Amino acid sequence: MPQQDPADLTLEEKASLLSGKDFGTTKAIAGVPSMRLADGPHGLRHQDAETDHLGVHDSRPATCFPTAAAAGSSWDPEVAAEIGAAIGREARAAGVTISLGPGVNIKRSPLCGRNFEYYSEDPLLSGALGASHVRALQNEGVGASVKHFAANNQETDRMRVSADVDERTLREIYFPAFEKVVTEAHPATVMCSYNKINGVYASQHRWLLTDVLRGEWGFDGVVVSDWGAVADRVAALAAGLDLEMPGTNGITDAEIVAAVRSGELDEAVVDQSVRRVATLSQLAGPPSGTVDVEAHHALAKRLAVECAVLLKNDQAALPIAPGAEVAVIGEFAVEARFQGGGSSHVNPTRVDTALDSIRALGTSVSYARGLDDNAVEIAREAEVTVVFAGLQEIDESEGYDRDTIDLPADQVDLIRRVAAVSRRTVVVLSHGGVVALEGWHDEVDAILDCWLLGQAGGAAIADLLYGVANPSGRLAETIPLRLQDNPSYFNFPGEQGHVRYGEGVLVGYRYYETAEVEVRYPFGHGLSYTSFETSDLSVTATGDDSALVSVTVTNTGSVAGKHVVQVYVATDAGPVRRPARELRAFTKIALAPGESRTVELALDRRAFAYYDIELSQWVVAPGDYTVQIGQSAAVVVAESQITLVGDVIRRELSLDSPVQDWFGHPIVGPLITRTLSEGMTEEQASQAADSADQMRMVASLPMKQFTHFLTQSGMHLPPDALTDMIELSKN
Ligand code: BGC
């Protein structure tokens, strides 16, 4: 257990400890052992030490689990935990110290090329899954690297672009998933992002990496750079970035040494990062344990089953009866599309194809690759036609964004021509970023949205199609009708070095629901082969700013299934614009046919709070809150209102504060009303009583100007009295 005292090391040694040796390891120096860092989020991409990391396909075989886009759709922290634990076992067996994941960035635009690596458009869902992954991974003795901190929501110009985001939006949308992971799961490392935030590189952002991450959230691990994210090594170290990856052959280590020698950088800053890196290195060790490759493949299948979302199922087209004549069409049925491109690319231990798995379950299955085969002919003969469609790996990847959400035209053509002749048409979609369903949605009977299910996805799909398993996924992001409907449309991917997050907190369903924009399928939507009923909602305040929700769910159908209880909060309390509703708690439960279960979910203070930029704090505004149980973000099946005492907020007044703040202040308000009325003649008092409209007009006037207006009207507010009131407002 090396507890390295920086005093024992030379400055050169210390600087050298703070950057990588190569792409995937750190240096062993003076008793501090070398660490291995490897991707990633849904499977291990472990390369031999000297291999160039851009050769992403050359990693050692590892299990490819469902990607984050799929795991997000499971709405099940247990799924994320099983993925984390399994990656932990594989990492430990490979001697990997840090597994680079999970990614908890928010899906701001459906176009982001890396959306497959992120869970959701919602911060609570992303944070809950991310924290679960990290906890389970680290229980295996491997460190996590939650990434990419922060506001890394696009690939276009990702290493330079400035994400221009207001603080409330950062706090309410882009930070909470990181905050939850850091405060609840204590990741060994946090990876800073490539981009700038409001003009400053994340790697050099002191407020981000030190004030918020360490100061407010109590992070005590190592901040590691994304690979190549450091523009200025000395500025980054001073801001709170401990470890630069990959190495730079000593070039930037020498910059640190020179900065200390010239007095530009305090050596204590270097020492602090050395201590953190040395503590982290206690996780390093030789490979240990073995991996049961078959068991992990079986696990990958079991988890994939939990992730697929049944979007539509008219005429009970699914599940397919085992004896039915089935036509399978499409390339992805034989060449599975199950993961995305870039640094997260796993070299799978084995791949299940859907066609083989379907043939193992069905008795009569024909296959055509596409239209230049005999697709239309076999569809005409079959009782059910299953078309495999989606995006190719090249269509979406780390490193670039998409410019459309449409399915490729040849696939739309294929689906439509098949649907025109088939008795029942089922479409199975594989893709990382959301795809529009327009132009063919109404012509097919069922759609199973599989996202990217990992190496056992093919077998999972077959089980779901034949009812061996019951779909239980729910959308973790909205499927819009058109790309243009997305709130980031006019501000993505930005221009001339800046991307303005103009939609503020109205991201994803928060926007669609608030602006009442019709979507194809809302966030939270997903069908099952059984049905569920929600009853007996009760919501009780458990304090001034918290509540307990109790609700009963019954499986009213004839097969076992899983249901996601989604709790949203809606309010217009407080001085800021609130989204129509926000997801504040959820849980996934399994129910046998006829079974009822009552679940309780706690809503803590944060469930009701907004971030107040004037007070620099979270505030629960006194007022009414509607707690809603949603079948999705768009369909509320039960609701109940509570009134919360909330926080007592006294805003400090100044002569620049608007009249409404003065009169609305709990202490100063009554006082100023009294002072004003004491100085009025009877006539002025009766005029004032009749002038409610005028009061509305002057409500936003700064007090200073208001006093001038009063003087013009022959009224008076003594300056001393105002000064006293300003003092009073500070208490
Ligand atoms: C990616 C990270 C990844 C790192 C190491 C970077 O390009 O942005 O997510 O962990 O490479 O492979």
C-alpha cells in the first residue's frame, strides 16, 4: 500500500507521476505503481500496453453488454449494476485499475453521435443508473471514471467548442447526474470533458473541478483528463486536474517543473495531486480472478431483454406464436448491430444473431436480406413479417454528429413495400441515437425498439418476439415527429466556436410537455404483453420540503411483466419558469398476473427545488405541488396535490431592487406599506386604493426611480427609512 509522501520525491518525479506513460497506463515511480486505464462504459476495451488507442478494433476479447442508450431504457438501476459488476470482474481479471465509464452526459440533441454512450435526456434517470454502475464496478475492486464532466453534449468541434450554458441549467440539467454519482457512489476518478464551458476549457475550469466538484460535492478522488483534453497543463493543474492522459513524453511534465521553479505554480498544488494519484494507485494490482465467458454472455442476454422498448403492438402482432409462418427480412438479422463506434468499441467474445435465435424458437422461418432478394415474396406468404432496420455503425459514432434522424431511405422503402403485402408487420430497430418513425409508422403493426443491445442482443430479440420474455423497457428519450421540433434545433451544434444552450432547462420532454408539442412517443413510453393499473395514490408531506408517495400497481393481464412507476412533480411555485413536469422518482417492479403491489417512493427536498441564481442555492418555493404518476411524461394516470411550507427566503433589498420585491418582502413589505400610508393625505390614500393597475405598472421599477415618481405625486418615503429597511432585509 504505497502512501507516498511527496517530500520523498523530486519535483521531476512528482510532475512525472501526474501524466500517463502511454495511452493506457501511468508511470511507476518511486514506489507508486503503474495503473492501467481502459474503456469502458459497456464492456472492456483493453489493449496491450503499447497499442495505439485509435486502433479500437484490436482490443482483447471482452463481453459487450447493452450500451448506455439501451441500459437507460431499462429504467432499472439493477441492470446498470449488473453491467458495472461484470465489467469490474473482467477488468480485474485483465489487471485494469480504472474502467473509463460510465458516461452520464445528457442527451441534449438527438443528433449527438455519442448518444449511444449516454443514458437519457433526464438527469435523475442518468444519475441513478450511473451511480448504480459505479457502485457495483467499484465493489469488484476496480475504480470508475464517470465522464465527461461537463456539458459535453455533442461531438462537433468537441475539443474546442464552448458550451455556453447558464448556471441554473447547469445545476438542474447537466450537473445532477454527476452530482448523484459523486455524492452517492464515490467514483475513484472523474474524467473532465474536452469542451469549454462558458469560454473556459473544462480541464482548466477551477469553478467546475474544484469549487463545485470538490468543494460542494466533496469529491476526494482523482480528476483525469479526457484523452488529449489538456490545452494548458499548468493552468489545468492549478484548476484541479490531477492526471493528464495520455502521456506527452515528458513535455508537459517539464512545463510543471518550470512553472514551480519560476514561482508561477505553488509546489503544494503539485503535492496535493501527487497524494491523490498515489492514493488511487492503491487500486493497482496484477490480474486477479477469472472470467466465466459463457456466464457473462448469458448475463448480457438477460440484461438485453430488460432494455428493449415495445413502442407499438396493434392487432396483438406480438408475441409471435411458435408455429406461425414467419418471414425475417433485413441485414441486421444476420449481421447484428449491437454497439457504437469509437473508444467504447468492444471486441466481443461472441455474437448472437437474431435469425439463428429466431430459427431456434420458430418452426417455419424464411429469410431475405433486402429488396433485391425475394423480400416481398416471402412477406406475402408469411403470417408475420419481421423487418430488421436501423442505422449502420458508420452512421453514428464518437467523433462526429448526425445531421438527420431519418432512417435511411432504402430502409423506409423496404419497410413500406413489405408492410403493403404482409398480414402483420413487425419492425425491430437497432440504433444508438433516436430515429424518426415517420413515413412508415402507421403502416406497420408492431415496433420493438432495441437501441444497441450488446453482443447477446440477437438472442434477446428472439425471446421478446416469441414471448419467452415480456418487454419492459421504457423510453429514456423522446422520439419526436421531426428533428425541427427538438428544443436545441436552432442551437445545435453551434457556430464559430460556441454552442448556446438557448433552451435552458427545457431539454427533451421538459420542453415538449411545456410547449405542448406533439411527439411520436414520449419519454417514459413503453408497452408490455400484459397490462397494469395504477390505484390508491397518496402523497403526504413529510416535512416543509419533502413528501412520501404511495401507489398501488396491479398486473391486470394474463402474463408476468415489469412495470415502471414514474413519479413526476409539476409546479409553478417560485420566481423561475418551471417545466410542465419533471421526473422525480421511479422504480421498476415485477408482477405476476393478478398481483398487486403497493410501492412507496420518497421525494426529498431536491424533488421540489429549483436553483436560484440570485441566492446561489437550491430553493424550495412555498406553494402548491402536483405529484403525478405518469405512464409516460405525456400521460398522467393519477395525481395529487400538496402544499409545501418551503424555504423562508429573504432577498436582500437595495435601491435597485424592484418595487414588487420591496412590497413582497416578508418583513419590509408591511413596513413600507405602513410608512407610505402614514405620510398620505386622505385623498392620496383613496387614490392609492383605486390604483391597483398603476401598482402593476410600477411593480418592476427599481425603488430609486419609484421614490422619484412618488415625490412628483406629492408623496414621500424618507431616505433614512429606506436605509433602515435595507438593513432589516439583510437579517
Ligand atoms: C473518449 C473517452 C475515452 C478515452 C479513452 C476519448 O476519446 O472521449 O470517453 O474514455 O478516449 O479511450
